[in-house]
Amino acid sequence: MDWKQLLSAKRWGYEHREEKDNFDARSEFQRDYDRLIFSSPFRRLQNKTQVFPLPGAVFVHNRLTHSLEVASVGRSLGRLFYNLMKKNNPNIDQDIPFLQEVGNIISSACLSHDLGNPAFGHSGEAAISSYFTEGAGSKFEEQVSINQWADLTHFEGNANALRILTHAYQGKDEKGYALTYATLASIVKYPCASIDGHVAKNHHRKKYGFFDGERDTFCKIAEELGLRVDPTNTNGYLRHPLVYLVEAADDICYNIIDLEDAHHLKILSYQEVEDLLLPLCGGQNLRARLDSLDDRGSRVELLRAKAINTLIHGAANVFVENQDKFLSGTFGSSLVDALEEPIVEQMKLISKISVERIYNASTVVQIEIAGYHVMNALLDEFIPAYLKTNKTMFDKKLVAMIPKQFHTDCTDAYSKIRAVLDFVSGMTDVYAIELYRKINGISIPSLD
């Protein structure tokens, strides 16, 4: 693959508009970032669970703060990559005109990497899938194709993000958010359809990058950017190389920052967090700096910053040193897993402790269980009502609650189910709980 083609500034829906390499206030890729920052799906991330239940007295990260931090790390990764490339080739700007924009492309992709995730963290995805595999939604299998059924039974937030950004919703701009092709491709971590990606030979679930309805969309993006067909799956594509940097930014943030939240919530002691992060931190004077801080929260913040800095520089170096492999699609692991062995082992230890102590903490499990029931219940109300030809009065009332933008003029079952999934998956935790209570008579709306 070729950087000149991979870094296309063409916009989705405006392909015939001439690309500009001269700009006054913002580049095309900075425009992507700004469009996402001001978008409704991005703002809704504020009330979507990252790991811990949404904050009470103690602040913890939500999907929005996580996405902002990932975008910050991603921008640094992109800038480091560019600087290293320019150091090796001072004429790189003439050879690859948009390479200096890589930081903006990555930060935009990072902003949107969680846009498609439903409420209640990963349990929201599992709840949607289980409605079709184990719940009342299993009866709809006969009404959809095999490919479409794979979408429904393995709902994927990454694929949903691409849909949100490119789908023509009712009453909305038919071009979606009209992002650049380079940014859109950098979001898709697993560039294949659900039928090809969701089940491996050992029957463990794998991820995928686009729903059946967006297959043509991604194929168009891939053709424009020159993404190679995956030799192991001729129905899919090799990743856009910048996906690795987006993925690294996400991996770095959630592995490190979840420890910070766990300390705030007293799930992990300060000493436990220090023991986990200190091996990732460089600098001879760090011990003295830590000892000079009386506030343990400030110590954790310093450790977090130093650890992230180490990981960013390591990942950028790996990316530059293995350019040929990334461009040929032969790099065989994530960037974080390709760092120096002591760092990789420490990251594995952090992951192990996180699973044991953080992700299985009682408050985390409780919100997952509650979210599981809420999402299943909402689907069980809205999908049958929207699919019925002869609707009861109650069905009509339910359908009227679905905003116009999520309705579809298509008459097939898959399109109608997808319309409801667009509605439900876009809900915040708070809205989903309130709607669940109202339609089940647990709380009654007031006029106040």
C-alpha cells in the first residue's frame, strides 16, 4: 500500500470536490476532528459507561473522557511518527504531502472509535447479541439472510461507528458526517464483514468492521485508498496502517487509566498502582519526585503520565522501524504487543490484575447485569412493534417514541431491525434506564 493514496483527503459524499493542500484556518483532517467534537453521537458518550458506573461523588472516566484522552495520545503517536520519518528523510513532505497530517487523522479516528458502542459498556453489545441468540429475537432468523443474521447475533460497536458516520438517516444529511476517506478507514480495526470475522475456527468470537448494510460503503473506501484484499479472507481487506496507531492509543489509555480510576475508587491501593506502573516509567529522578508529593492522587497522576510517555515513544518507534510490514499488511501483532519484552510482560500483568480486580469488581458487574436486562427489555418492546404489519394501539405508541431519524422506508425485516438497533444502541445509560422504567410503568412521566 502507498502512503500517498492512503492519506486521501477526499470526503465521503463529496468525492468529486477537488482536494486542497492549501488551507487557511484548518486542514481537511482538522475539519474531521471538529465535526466529531460538535456531533451529537460524540456528546452522548458523556453518559455512556466506560468501565465503572457513571460517577457520583468520585469522578471516573466515561466514554467521552476516554475518547478525548485516546485522541490526545493518538495525536502524539502520529506526530512522533511524522517527526521520525522526517528525520530519516528531510524531503518527506514533498514525497508524501499529507504525512504531516497523520496526527490529525489519528486523533479524529480516536475521537470516533467508541461512537458505535451502546450503553452499559461491553455488556450492552452482549445484550443486543443475546436478544437474537437466546432471547425473543431468535424468531427473526427466518426473515433475514445469513449475512444479516451474523450482524444481529454478533453486534459490534466498531462496525456501528462506521454506520453512524456514513449512513443516511431520515431527515439528516444523506452524506452522513462527510469525513475524509483516510479518517473513516482509520476507524475500522477489523475490515471484514460479520459473516467472515465473528467466528474463528476454534469458535471464539472475533470482531469485524462493517455490517452487511455498509459492505459497499467500506469497499468504496478501500478501493479509493488502495487497501489490499486480505489474502487469508478474500472478502475482507488488510488494515489501513494508521489503524495500528489508533488501536495503540486505545490500548495505552484503558490499560493505564483504568488503574487510576481503580485507585480513586479504592479498589487498588496506592502501593499496588505504583508497583504496576513504576516499571513502565523512565527517568532517574522519578523516585525523588514521587516522594516529594504528599498527595497520593498526584503521585498516581505522575506515574500515569510517565508510563503513557514510555508507551507512546515505544509504539511510534516500532511503527517507523516496521514500515514495510505495515504497508504490506504483514505485521503480525498489535503495536503494544511488539514493544520491548519487559514492557510487554508488565502490560500483561496490568491486564491480568485489571481483569481480576477491576473488571470483576462488584459495582462493575452490577451495572453490566442491570444494563443487560434493560437493553434486552427495550429490544423486546420496540423490535416486534416496529416489525408488525397490523399494529395494536400499544405498538403504535411504542413506534411513535422512536425519533424520526431512525425510521426507515424499507420494508424488509433486516432494515427495520437495524432501524431499532440504531435507536437503542445510541441511547445513553441514563436515557435507556429512564425509558425502561417508563414503558414498564416503574416511573410515570410528569409535566414538571
